[in-house]
Amino acid sequence: MRRKPFLLGLFLLFLFVLPAVAQDAPLFTEDFPPEEFAARREKVYDAIGPGAVAVMQGEATPRGYVKFRQTNEFYYLSGIEVPHSYLVLNGGSRTATLYLEHRKEGRERSEGKMLSVEDADLVRELSGIDRVSAVEDLSADLGGMLRRNSSSVIYTLFQPAEGFAESRDLGIRRVTDRLSDPWDGRPSREAHFIGLLSTRFPGFEITDLSPVIDELRLIKSPLEMEIIRKATNLSSLAIMEAMRSVEPGVVEREVDALAKFIYYRHGAQGDAYYSLVASGPNAPFPHYHQGARTMQDGELLLMDYAPDVGYYMSDITRMMPVNGRFSAEQRQLYGFYVRAYRAILDRIRPGVTANEIKKEAAAAMRETLAQWTFNKANHRAAAEQFVESYERGANSPGSGRLGHGVGMATHDVGTFDGPLREGMVFTIEPALRVPEENIYIRMEDLIIIHKDHAEIVSDFLPMEIDDIEALMIEEGILQKYPEIIQHSSAN
């Protein structure tokens, strides 16, 4: 009677108590060669000109026992993943200087090797950065530029740098929430850095570097596309596993857990954003992420979740019936949505604007709506409202996007106005609502624009009713590995 608990305890002892064997870990990213970062820096030199320097502040040490993750902007130009680093790009000499802290021997004995200024030769060899110096030398170097009149303008980030699972919109919200707190009120880290530069070096003109990097990040390189494909494939595989595992009685957080297993098992370094696993009445909240609800028979589940793979994200969404079968009314409403959604996907291509695609798609939606059957009058009204809303967007002069960009951030930066160009990466995610029944239907796919076509990277992920129902018949991870600890009431 006691044997199983004993064996479980022994397994946990081996898993958590016995010392781990040290393993080699790369000191510089293996996702990109140094030449890719150098090419990005060359474009910054071109943008800022010979009379300016760009100064960037890397991420600080994180709170708690959390793995360090560099900011997107700093990583984009350097590939360096060390806390409290600084990068200076000199537009005159077209050289890059990296400023690192001194070695912390005690921390290295505890956590492993970390690059420091004492590794200057190694850092140059690994990263291709021209010069490596100590953090305390940054002030003297900037002062020297002023004395020599070699630079009169400093470019630095004005927008909040993007951190772990963070797009700029959330970065701005984080800053404004803190500013609104009367017992806090601290400015952003970027604003504080700008203040220090202005106070210590009033002879420099301080200019925003954010738009320069934003426009560079808009067009992805072939290597960037490849990593985004991997993030998209992992997101799609996780949603497919959810389709196998979901059934009445499953808790939303269990679906989050199985997705995390797939992500980390295949090399993801974290979440692109918190998991949006929203069943039944939770689905209409676009960013619901509590994960606390038990799914009920007859409901629909929305799953919107993707990993962070090597600093690059995806953003994929699908709907599924909790019991594995769409009801007659669900088939009608969801089936119409799929046809309307496909009308958009099938018309995305390079060389045309978002508004042109929207007008073509809206016309096709109108034709589908005229032929579609709905048992419920309010479902037809919801479908009509969906088409009318899309038509208004197609005819709005300020509507220059089909969805939102994706790259180093889930809601990526860069201007999408004008015709779609090779290297653009984005998603579409139109939503259909039946407010009186609290029904919300939304899907999302990732698109890469190539020279002569649009690649729907997530197109293998089922969206048709028959395909979803066929997949949901298969046994899932949650059924193969039920809960080890059963929750029960007190004796």
C-alpha cells in the first residue's frame, strides 16, 4: 500500500535534490552569425550620420530567481545577453563599443560563466563588436567625443525597451501605471537615462533612436523568418495538442501547462505572452489569462498562445468545441466565420495595400453571407455586423493594416502603411461577436510576405470543422498523464 508513494518520493529526490551535472552553454547566440548584427549596426550608422552616436542601455538584473533576458532592442544590435551592458555606435568612425561590468567570480561559481570586460578579446571574437571596455569608461568616452567635437548628437531610446513577454504597448502601460501611482511616480528607465545624459553632458543634443530601430525591424531577414517559423510551428503544435486534450472538466490552466511542455521541450526560452486560454464566457475578454475556469460541455474554447524562440515570437489563435463536436448552431456561426476569414487570407499578397485586400475580402464575405443559413436570427445579425464592420475598415483611409506586426515582439514595431513588401511579418485576427449570448469567435494566423507570394506559416493548423473534430477524437497528453495529485475535500 505504501510502495507507490515511496517510489514517487524517491523520484522527486533524484529530480530536485541531487546535484546537477555541469553542462556547456554558449556564451553568444547561435541563432545569428556576428555578420547579421554587424549589418544591422551599419544601417544605424547610415541613419544617424557621421556627427552622431547611438547610446543604448541593456537590461538590468531581473528580480527573483528568473533567467536573464536581454531587451529586444539591445539584442537586435549586439546579440549580447549580459545584464547592465551598454552599447555605443559611433556614426563617424562606424564602430561599436560594448561596455561590460567586471567579473563577479562568486556569481560565476554559483551560476556559471558570464561575459565580463575581462573577456574583451573573447567578446570581440564571438560578437564582432569592435571594442570592449568597462562600464565606468562610458562617461570618459562620451566626454572625449564632446571635447574633440567628433559628435554633437546622442541618439538613445525614448520608447520603453521591450523585455520578457512584452510588446511596446504593454511597456507603455507599465510606465503610465507607475506614473499614475501617487506613491511611486518613477519615470521609465529610458527617461531616467535620458535625464542622466542631459545632466552630465549638456553639450549633446539628445534625439530619439526608437524610430530608427523600429523601421529596421519591420523587414525581417531570412534567418529571422526561420526562427519566427519555428515559434509559429511550436504554437500550432501546442494548439493541436489542446484539441486532442480538451474535454469537459479540464481546467484552463491545464491547457497552458501542456503548451509550455511543448514549447520548452523544443527549445523555447519562454512565453511570447501570457497564455490566453478562454473557455465559454471568458472568450469575449481578448486578453483573459487567469486560467482558472473548468470547461463545460457545449462551450467553445479560444486558445491564443505562442512561445519566445531566440527572441522571436509568433501569435496564433484557434477555436474548438470543448466536447469535441460543434453543435448545429455553432457549425453555422463558426462555419460562416471560417469562410469570411479565408476570404482575407486567400487575398493577401505582395504589392497591394491592406485596404485593397480588405475591399476584395469584404465583397467575398457579402457573397457568402447572402448564401449562408442561420437557425438563429441574432446569429445572422452578428454575421451581418461582422461584414459591415469589415467593410467600414476597408473604406477607412487611416486603416493601413490587416492585423499587427510580429517579430521580436508579439505586437511588433514598424510602419505597415503602403503596399505589402517582402520581409513583412504579421497576423490577422478579425473577431465575430454575439453579445447577447456572450459568444466570441476569433482566429489568428501568421503571414510572411515574400517577393512573389504570401506564406501562411500556420496554415497546417486545423481550422475547418471536420478537421478539428477529427483531431479531437485522438487521445491527448492530459488523458495519457492524468493528475498525480488528486484534489479532494477534507476528511
